[in-house]
Amino acid sequence: MASTPKPPPGHFTVLYFAAATSHTERQHDFLQAPMPVTQLWNALDKKYPGFKVKVLESAALTVNLEYVDLDEEAARGDGGMVIRAGDEVGVIPPVSSG
């Protein structure tokens, strides 16, 4: 697998896996930072219409290799975690085996 290029200044990287890659037809994107983590799904759905329902609602999210609970972040009184420039975000859909 090729390494992901560094994001441009003021941006963060979004890495796509499995069904997320299939839907976006990309392995990664760069988005403008800062962004509250609770706004990420809407930003990605705007860029890729239908992405939220088809992939994101059942996907896991990591920020800098740490899993993030979006419901918990939304419930925080301070607005939740903010994704900063240089951060790496992973969109990990559920995987099935068989």
C-alpha cells in the first residue's frame, strides 16, 4: 500500500477503508481544519451525497488512531473534539467475514 501524502497546511487527512473507499472511489481526502468531529459526517455527505446513509451511519471513526464515539462527543457540553490541521481521521465501515 502506498503511503498517504501529507495534507496541505491547514488541512487534515481522511482515510477511507472498505465500503467507504468503494463509495467515494478514493482512498483519502484532505479537509479544511479545524472541524468539530460531530460535523464530519455531514461534511462528507455533502461531498459524497448518500454517503452518510449508505456507509457512515454504521462506520467507526478514528482520530489519530484512537476510536471516537460520536454520540458521546455530541453529548459533551463543550461541543466535543475538534479535528486539527495535520490530524489523521479513519472512516472504518463494519466488515463481514464468511
